[in-house]
Amino acid sequence: MGIPPALRSQLWGSMAESLIDLMGVVLLGCAGLLLFAGGALVTLGVVRRRSGRTAHLSETGPEAVLDQSALQKQLAILDGRFKTAQRLAGLGNWEYHYKSDSLWWSDEVYRIFGQDPETFIATSDTFIHMVHPEDRKKVHTANVAALTERQPYDVVHRIVLADGSERVVHERAEIMRDDDDAATVMVGTIQDVTDQRRDELALQRVTAEQDLILENTRIAIVLTKGREIVRASRSYENLFGWGMGELTANEQSSEEPVTEGYVDLGFPDEDNYREFVREADATLTQGGTYSTEREMKQRDGRLFWCRIAGRHVNPGIPEMGAVWLIEDISERKMAEHQLNRLIIELETTVDRLNLAQKIASLGYYNWNLETDTLWFSAGNYEVYGVSPETFELSIDSLFDLIHPDDRGTVRARIKEAIEKSGTYEGYHRVVLPHGGVRIIHALGEVVYGEDGKPLQFNGTAQNVTERKQAEDLLRVAKDQAEEANRSKTEFLANISHELRTPLNSIIGFTDIMREEIFGPIKEPKYLEYAADVNDSGRHLLSLINDVLDVSVIESGNLVLDETPTDVGPMVDTCRRIIVDRATRAGIHVTTDLKKPFPLLQVDERRIKQILLNLLSNAVKFTPEGGTVTLTGKVDGNGAAVFQVSDTGIGIEEKDLEAVLVPFGQAGNTESRQHEGVGLGLPLSKSLAELHGGSLKIESTPGKGTLVTVRLSPDRTLNVERLDRHSNTLI
């Protein structure tokens, strides 16, 4: 039976072009298409133009069919192959008939849309309904353009399956038209490109990440192919000063590996570059990673240190190029240079430390808590006095070496470290094979897994026998020194008491004689002698008191008797005590106390002792006609400051430290002509420091000396009422 003309025209116009040209399907072993029409097998031969494209199909008729049964089998085989090809490619074909508004899907289209061809009816409405809402406008626009503007229907969009999942499909189609140019049928294909789209997006993401790295990493990244720099990160440009357009190497023959462009782009000279190429090529051709540290040159000629590392992108395909990382390590090199310099400077110290470490017999150990195995360093064998050849290393054998009296304590403390604290430190004794005993200082730290389970116990062991013996000797010496110091203090206290009693009598009786209380002394010389004896007695008593005070301070036994103290009367008392002596020496004494002065929480007797010592020194070393001044104020921090200045002989700068040491004196002859043993200034400094303060000396030889005593601000009781700028109460 022949094919009806209408059907024949439709088949020729649509199937030939869509199935062969659009879908690109070639049915091997068949010269055309086989159809059944009205129960009869019809052969459609393919008629092609000279260009090779299909022109139309011609009906050859049943007479060309020799064996209908065989052809039916062949057709079934071809149909199976066709469906298999569509399934493997994820490619289905479809037709939409405009006149009947009917849609036909191949089995693969149903599979792509997740529908059952037995139950699902494909229509234009059901198709649009399954298109992702955000893509429907795009599909509609492409459809209209194909229909009205004769543009190819080619669109990628998403579809939503019944279970809510999404797929990405790629549709292509052409519109067949009748003799009146009216659209009759749209023949198309649809392919599931979900995986392809995902791969494309992944590739885009990787590319974007690579771009982000190239643009923002501090380490310069360079991609090369052959002798050409094909890409470089911005950090490369910042590092070397070359723009991307300047990073292409000059083309040279394959026989010459040196490219002058590279020499200009960072290598100090051609020899340097030749060496780099030779070393890098030897490593990269073996599939390895080449790494080097060398000096490179910036565009402005400045040299700096770089670490360069590179390898082929695919060692099996060198033509794919190589990737290079370049890091500026100038700071590290500078640090290494400084470190080397310090190492040289500390060479003697390092040698001593190495010697001390050797003497100390420091060793290391590791206890694997999971396998219960123990490891010793060579030094640790020496520490415990055993040989690695004869000693069977285990945790039990280690505890056997520990002195029996210490064994239980060590076990308990290590157990506590493993279960609770995580660290161990302790001393224990070990019994040596020859019978000797050593003292070991052991340190340990527990390594835990992520689940908190103890895995390792690492630590050190050191033979501290000699150190412990030295500490014992030092402790004995310290005890002896403290005992000697106590004895000295007791001796000074006793002797001062024994000396004070007769001295007080001498001072008292000579005062009576000087004042002639019991009658006049006719011989003036006796009065002069009595005055000399009185002065000497008072000086000796003052010296005894100073020695005793210094001794008490050095022993740490001096306790301050602190009370709120009015500074004004205290300063007046000091002036009255010193002014008589100063007047006899022809020295003018003045005081300048900023009033009203806040109360001070101090030991009044000790502060007065400081001021009298300073005033006495100033008068002692100031020549006739000179001036001694005592000033008092509160500084901006609320600290009380006392200053004693004089116009005396001054102190050499080299002697300033000496005069602050007990019994220390200035080295000039003029100073040694004056009485004193060098206790006043050291004692005053110690008393100031006991009050949380300080004592400072400034002096110019021949012009005078300024001594400043600054007390701690917390000694000032009502400083909040003091105007810091005017030194007046608010």
C-alpha cells in the first residue's frame, strides 16, 4: 500500500530533515527508513542533493522488500539502537503540530521529564507547567522568535520534576511550513545537560577562585608555557614592578634556552638565569618540584631575596606549562642575618651552655600509652646509667631503676598527670647498676587525641645530682650568712647600747660644763675643750646610730612607724637643728615649703633623719659664704618632693654611684678633708625607698649639688584638695 500524499509530504518534509539533519542520527546498514502504512511495509529511500544534504524521501514500494519478516527484525534492531543512543546521550526528540495543538515525545523525553508515557499526556500546557517559573519567559521568547522571525529555536532552561528536583535541558528545533508558508510542525530535540551544566558552573567557580587567588595572594603566581609567561598575579607586578603586558618573553629558537626577556624580568644577570634554567629543567623533566632561594632584581634595580618554587601543571604533559610561586623572603633573610650575627656574638655563651648540657646529662623519652612502649634517647640511657645493649627498655624496667622510696610517689604523680593535669614535674632518685644513687629532674607532658584519650607521654630527664648538692651547699651557706647577719645585728645592737650609755654621760656632762651650770670656769681653754669633747661625742653617737640603722635595713628588720605627718613643723625642726652649725660656718640656710602642704603618711622620725642627713652634708661641703636651701612641693602626680641644694664643692660624675654605697666617699682630696664615714647618703636613700620613693643626686664640681627625694604618691593624704598648678589648697 502506498503512503497517502498528505502523510508522504509530512514525512518527507519533517522526518528527513529532523531525524537525519537536526538529530544527526545515521541508521547504519539501512538505505532509508522503513515504515508500516495500512498494515503494509513501505520503504522510504533517501534522496540527497549534490551538497550531501537530504532533499526528500522517495517511496520505493513493497516490491523492494525481499523478506518482510527479516526487515521487521532489522527495523526492531535499528529502533532499539536508536533508543539506546538517545538514552546514552540523554537526547530525546519531539514534535509539536500547530494545527492540532498536539505534542509528541519520544521515550527519552518522558525519561528526562521523569514521566511515564503510559499515564502522562504530553501537551503544550503540561510542558510549560514543568518549565521552571523563572525560565518560562525565556522559553516563550525563543518560541515566538522562531515562529515570527524564523530564528532557530535554541534555548537552555530548567525544568521541575514531579518530586521537586530540577534538571537543566538544552532544546533545539526547526519549524516546518507548508506551501503557503504557514507553520505546520515544530520538530526538535531536547537533551539533559544537568551534569554538563554543573561541571560548567564548577569550572567557572574554580576559575573564579583561581582569579581571586591570583589577584589577592601575597605570594606571586606565574603561569608559563614554554618560554612565555602567559599569566601572572597582581602580586608579581607589585613585587617586580613589571606590568602584565611586559611579561612575555622574547621568542627564540628552541636550540637556545636563554631568553633576554627573563633576564630583564627579575634575574640579576644572564649567568644567574642560565643557572636557574639548568637546575629547574633538570628537576621538572623528572616530574619533580623545583625550589630555590636566590637574589632577584626589581625593575628599579633593587636586589631582594626570593623563594621560587615551580612544577609542571601535568608532569606527563609538559606542553601544558608550569606554575611558579615566588615569595619575597627579604625580611626572613634579614632576620637570619641578624640571627647569625647574634649566634656569633653569643658563641662563647653557647659553648658554655653546650658544656653545661653535657655535664647535666640531659635526655629525652617517649612513652606510647596506646602500645605501652618506651623510647629513650642516647642521653637518657646515660642519665639513668644503663646501656642500650643490655637494658631491656620498658616502663616496668624504668620504674625498677627508681629508688624504692621514690617509686610510689613517681607512679602516683605520673598517673595524676595522665588522668588530670596533663603535665608532670618532679625529682626522684635512681639506683645505678654499680650501686650509686643519682637525683633526676624529670619533666613530662601528655598528648591527647581529639576524643580526649591520652596517646603519648613525652618528656626529659636530667641528672641534677651535682646541682642538688650545690643547692644544699648554697642553702647551708645562706643559712650561715643569715646567722652571721643576725649575729652582726645583735652585736651592733649590744655594742651600740654599751657605747651609748657612756657617750650620753659624756655629752651630758660636757653640756653642763659648756653652759657653766655649776659655776663659771675660769680657764677659757677648758670651755673650748669641753665643746670639742661634746661635738666629738655627738658625732660618735650619730655614727653609731647610722651604723645600727644601716644594719637593720640590710637585714630587712626595719619597720616604719607611719602616722599622718604635718610637714611644716617637721621642716622647721630640721632647720633649727642645723642652722646653729651653719651660722658658725658662715653658711646661709633657707627653707621654701609650698603652703599649705598636704599631710604625709610617713615615719616622721625617718623622714626627718633623711632631711637632717642631707642638710648636714650640704653644710659640711659648702664653703663659708655659701647657701643651703631646703624646698618642698607636690608634683603633678601627687608625690611629695623634697630637694636640698647647696653651692658647695660638688661631686664628680664618676663618684655619684660611690657616695650612695655604705662607707663610700667621693675620691677628691677636698671631700676627704671633711669628717664622715659615708653612711648619710646611703642611709637616706634606703629610708626613701622604704617609703616607696627614690633619692637622686645631681652635681656639678665647683658649683654645688642638688639632692631630690621623691616619695610615693600614695603617701600624700589630702592631695585631692591640692591645685596641681598653684600648689594651693582648693
